[in-house]
Amino acid sequence: MEIPTPSTIGLPIGLLAELTHRCPLACPYCSNPVALEGRNTELSTEGWKRVFSEAAKLGILQVHLSGGEPAARRDIVELVQHCASVGLYTNLITSGIGVTEKLISELAEAGLDHIQLSIQDSDAESADKIAGYKGAFAKKKIVAGWIKAAEFPLTVNAVMHRANIARSAAMVELAIELGASRVEIAHTQYYGWALPNRAALMPSRTETETAVAEIDALRKRHHGEIVIDLVIPDYHATYPKACMGGWAKQFINVTPSGKVIPCHASETIPGLEFWNVTEHTLSDIWYSSPAFNAYRGIAWMPEPCRSCDRREIDFGGCRCQAFAILGDANATDPACHRSPHHALMTDIAEVDSNGAIGDYLYRKFPANVA
Amino acid sequence: MTELHNMLSTSIPKFPRGVRLKHDEARQEWVLLAPERLIKCDPIAAAVLQLCDGKRSLSEIVKLLASQFNADAAIIERDVTALLQGLSDKKMVQM
């Protein structure tokens, strides 16, 4: 097998820093792992600063400060300041809960470039139910106002699923009303907490197709006014997504405890060896850690991927999804119509979207983790 | 040379907050950084965007490039307008 070497491995572009897994919200589709990392395992301020300095040297251009809720870190302003000082473009991915007007102005002064605010629904009551937090919707609208008053560019992120999919278009209109220059209509990706909640979240094929068509029409109508990005619904797709732009090809994800992983879901794949920034430099991890090299390039690919004309367009799709659906992380992503197991995706979507809407399994820490 | 549209020739292109032109030392190229987006600049785009300082007008930029590259201003105008219009649609440049 061809072993990737530093000369064949490109430079990473983006780094997702999960600063903490603590979050006031409890969204049932949270992309964090079901086994959340507690506060006592989190990297220190100095630990994160070292990660960001090494990232800038390695070629990272954009840092996404996320969580959990990144504002739950008391050192968030100091971390933003440090990122700016080493030339990184900084994006804060926040729920808005726990964010104050004072914090927004401090972040502006620290050099933060952009804010992404999550909104659960355009209907207040439904939004609060999804977030598992009473008053979340009203608070988020106030925070959006502070963000715009501070003249930050704002992206609204809306995760779509059965409870809100009928209001996809309304989400775009709400984003415009809030002064966003960009909106992400992100159909739920079934990893992390979304996987055990799939039957409560999965929309029907008809609902999905209607929502996608509405967004297409809005994109034309609002061309030049707001950028509308769509994260496609995997289970109803023909081709798989080019997950992360290719395994360990462009992105690095660092968990609260400093574990470095190729994507937020990759810890679900058994047998992968992840390295930690407390023991290795980021550069060593990017080039040499076993998990990052596991699915680089095309040598690992089975058929039909290996001889496929799209093998370097979608890179065989998503390894975590292949494992989640087929129990084999080496398989072609079943979202691809060329996968021998493609029908399984459609069947799952059909069954789950017709099931009774159960209560959500809300995201939370186990009782023994602070 | 075709006349620039009045509105456009006097427009002053600038990068809105959240968009930054940066020289990427690791790759030795210019990149335009924006929310969840990144555009690698070819040498022509890099030359144009480096002149977008929020002070120069479109016509001044065209004039400078025409003399810098010793090229037909009409062609430069067409290329610069297309580039900036495309970036403006993506909210990466304000006119």
C-alpha cells in the first residue's frame, strides 16, 4: 500500500477548535460525540494558544471557534486576540446563549472576523423545544441585534429536520430580517447525537424535496442580497458528499481535551489511533498520526470507488457514515447510488420518517461528568 | 476605449468587514478570506485586489493596471468589472 508522505500530503486550510463541550442548549442533533468531554479535561488557555500558533505555521488560514458553546470559556476574548495576532481568520460559532453585549464588543476589539449564530426554528415555541431551552429564540434575536450593531458579518445557521423543515424558506427570511449576509440551511447530518435521534428527526422524501426546491428558488430571488448555502440531505442523495473535502486533506478538528481528529465524527470509527496536542506538535499529527493517514489518498478505496471517475471529487464519501450504516468504515459511502448498499439509505429514511415522533434524546453530560 | 458606466467607474471597491486579502506565507500565494469561504487568487486577481484599498475608484484601478501590464484599458476594464461583480455577488467586495 502506498504510504502518504509529507510531499504528497497537502497543507490544511481550516481548524475547528471545539473549545469546550459545555453548552446551555441540548439540541438533539448536536454534532458533538455522545461521550462528551468534561470541563476538567479541557485544554488550558496556554494549551489552546500553542495549538493556534502551530496551526498558523502549518498553513491553517481559518479557525472556527466552536464547542459546545465557545462563550462558556472565560478566556474566549484572549484566545481570539491570540488567533488574530498570529494572522488567523477567526469565526465564532455560537448559540448566542450566555453571550453579552459587552462580550460582543470585546470580541470586536480582539479582532474577531465573523460570527455564526445558530437558530433552531423561525417559530419561537418550536425553536425553544428543539433547543431544550426556554427563551432561547428570543435571546438569540437580541444577540443578533448586538452582533449587527457591532458591524460584524453574520451567518445564521439553521439545522433542518422534521420539526422545522416546512419552514426552510421562513428561516431564510428570518436570516435576512436579522441582517445576516449568509445563511446555512443545513439538513441534519446523522452523526453524534443526531444518529440516536434519527427517527425523531428524519423528514420524508417529499418534505425534503420541497424544502430543497424552495431554497433553490430563494437563492435566485435573493441573489446578491444574502448568500444561501445548503448542506444536502445525505439520505436522499444520489452522490455522497465530499466529506471534509477529503479525509485529512483540508481540515483539522481539535476536541476540548486536545485530541486531534480528521472530522468531528471520526472517533466513532473503531481502531483509529488519535494523537493529542499535549503529546505531539500539530504538524507531527497532521503528517504522521495514524488516524490522519488511515484514509488519505485513494489506496484504501474499495470498488466501486477505486475505479470511479468521481473518486477524487467525493473521495468515496464519508467514512463515519459507511461505518454507521454498514459497520465498515472502509466501504463506499452508501449515500452513493453506486454503492451496492444504497437502497439501505432510502429504506432507513423511509422507515424513520414514517415512525412516530418520539421525545428527543436531548444532548447532555452523563451525571458523573461536570 | 469604451466608456465605463458612470456609476461603476467612480465606485470604490472595498472589502467588507469579515473579508480579508492575505498573503499566505505557507503556500506563497494571495488568498481572499471570507466567512466559510476562501478564494485562491490567480496572479491577475491578486494584482486587482491588492489595489482595492477602499480609496481608489474602479477607473483609477483600471488605469493603474493598464499601465502596469501595458495592456488595453478596455480589456482590463472588462476583466476587472467581471471579477469585482462576481465577488460583489458573493458579498466579498462592496462597491
